[in-house]
Amino acid sequence: MTRELHRWIPERAEEQLRRAFAGDVFLAEASHAAKQVTEEVAHLLRQTYGENLQDPATANMPDFWGRMVALRRYIKLSPRFAAHAVNLARSLGLDPNRTVFAPFRLRAILHRGHELPINASGYVVHRDTWYAHPASAVVAWVPLFDVTEEETFFFYPDFFTKPVFPNDSEGFEYASEASIALDRKVAAEAARANELAKSPEEATGLDLGQRLSFDAKAAETLVFSCAQLHATQRSASGRTRFSIDCRFVNLDQYERGLGAPNVDNRSVGTALVDYLPCSVVA
């Protein structure tokens, strides 16, 4: 169980995946592959929002989120970005012949976004496994620009092997786009109720213990298990944080039943059906 970030070494990828299943969190240096994809996404964002895309005022434009939805869809479905995901896998030392991936998702966390009910779902404490991602999946999270601790998110290492009940996995049945639909449902309900984002401790009623926070340079890649309990920081940094993330599964490990412990996931189905083989894209 990690209390600090570890440096990801591509030559030790298989061993480090097993360590991620035990709770370790890793940070990889900014590889050529990560720089390529972040620069391309940043270019798309500038085309969409202008040069001052991190300025909080930009997020107030009338169609900010409508444009964001269109960009997210393009990045998720584009063969070009699928190829970027495969290149990122290679840069991390993952075997493209035995690795599948969930496509990149673009995310934006606004300055003081937690004060807007419509954004409440973005601050919910969760494990990705609650939304049917397999226990053998790891997240590769990449910031487009340098980020401070205040602008990222944090983990609860004490609860990697402890359950949190109730949680969002209850009643969650996976279908394509199901996680996006859930995000929209939570956001809509919060907006109707005019509810602000609750802190993880308020939401769970638990003392979740020590937080593990981090900062990162642009294009560095954070690698962690989908079973990590984590939540977004409430940022008032004066700028919007943009990041992309995807998920990888090593099929050899999956087929051998290797993965993080399942302590509280009650979701039904598996997101693995929508993962893509790196070998096909490559």
C-alpha cells in the first residue's frame, strides 16, 4: 500500500502492474508518446476556446460544456487518438500484443468548480472498479499542462483494502456509455436539488484517513489501479485543469485472475467488452 509516489520504470512494467494491484501509485516521466498526445489535445482545445483556455473566464462562455462534449466524443472515437493510446502503452513498457485499452477521455476541472451544483459529480469519491472496470485495469492519467497538488486529485491509501458502503457500484449495470450516463444523472440530480459537492468524508460518513496528493509536469503519466479510492481536489488555483486518461489491461494477468482486491464493488457486467486491442490499432 503506497504512502508516496514511485517512479515508473518501463523495463519493469509487469512487476509494477502487480505492485499497482497491491496499492502502489506511480509517476512516469514525460515520454515522447505522452508529449505527442497532450500537445495534440492542447491544440484542439486552443482551436475550440482560444489561447486563454485555462483562464476561468473562458469557462463562462455560453457553450463551454457543449463544445467540451463534442471534443470528448471526437477524442474517444478517433482512430488517431486510439493510436496515441497504443503509443502511450508502448512508452510505459506494456506489450501491445497482450494489452487492451479503454480510449482516452478528456477532462476539465474548473477554478472553484466545486461551488457549482452541475459539477458535483466530478468530485464524488470513488473507485473506477465501481463502474465495472476490471480489477486488473490500471489508469494512465496525463495532465496537459503543469499541475499543482491543488489542481489534481488525491487517494485514500488506508481504504485500498477497506470497504466503503454505501457506494455508487450498487445497482450499476454496465452498458456502453453507462458511466457517462451516470455522470449526467448525478449532475442533473445535484443541479435540481441545488446541492454542492460534498467532501468524501461528508459523503461516506467515514474517517478515510491520510490523503496521498501529488503534483505533476505536463505529459508526465500517473499510473494507478482502478481500485484506488480517490477524489478530485477542490481547486481555487485561478485556472482550469485539463487532463486526459485511459485504462489498460494486460490480458495475461487478467486471464490468470491477477488484479487488485475487490473489497466493495457490486457493479454488474464489465467495461472490458469495450476495451480495444492494442495489436489491432497498431
